[in-house]
Amino acid sequence: MPSHRANRQTRRRRILVAARQLAADLGIENTRMHDIARQAKCTRRTLYAYFLSWDDLFLQVYLEDLADRWQYQKAAMAEVDTGLAKLRRWGESYFAYSQLHPQSLRLQFFWDFRGFPSERISDDARATLEEVMEPLVASM
């Protein structure tokens, strides 16, 4: 029998998948919490048990995507030796990832334009943001 923690992780994953899919289908700005709840087969109250706000939820979607993209780019850059070749490979892999995952670029532009409203972001999301961004920035 799955533990309570496993159930929470499964439910959280289902919410993130629903939000990502709806954002791809409807656009980030047009995706509402009630849409996500319906898609994830839960209540809005359940969403707020896992995420502080709409911004918090979509920041988590973005951070998962950013971490995935960075792993993709690191693997591509590991194939070359020189700084110039790594820089070129970084750009090529960014473009390739964006072609494979167009919602990734939309999320990036959305947050670049909008910024992160700190009052609507959970401490967990803030910590994850630092955790994901720190190695990315350091390696640049």
C-alpha cells in the first residue's frame, strides 16, 4: 500500500503535468486554477494545499523545465573541448531543446517578461529556483 508521502508526490506530479499540458494547449496566461484542478481531477483547494498560488505552481513547472533543459545543454557541451565550441554548442542545444519543447521557450519568455512576484512564491519554490539557477549561472 502506498505511503501518504508517495500519494502526495503522485498528486503533486499530476497537478504539474496538468498545468504544463493546459499551458501548452491554452497558453500560460489563459490557464486558470479551476482548469488545472479539473484536468488533475482534484479540487482547487487541493491545488492550494500543494502550491501557494498560480505563480508558485507555474514557477515550479518552469523550474522543472529549466533543470531538464540545463541537463540537455550540459550533455551537449560535454562533447566539445574549447570555450568557443562550448559557447556554440550551448546556443545550438538551446535552440534544439526549444524545437523539441516549444512550451519551454514560452515559459522562459513569460517569466523573463513578468518576473517572479516574491509575495506569491513559496519558500520551497524560492529554494528550488536558487538550487537550479546557481549551477547554471556558475557554469556560464
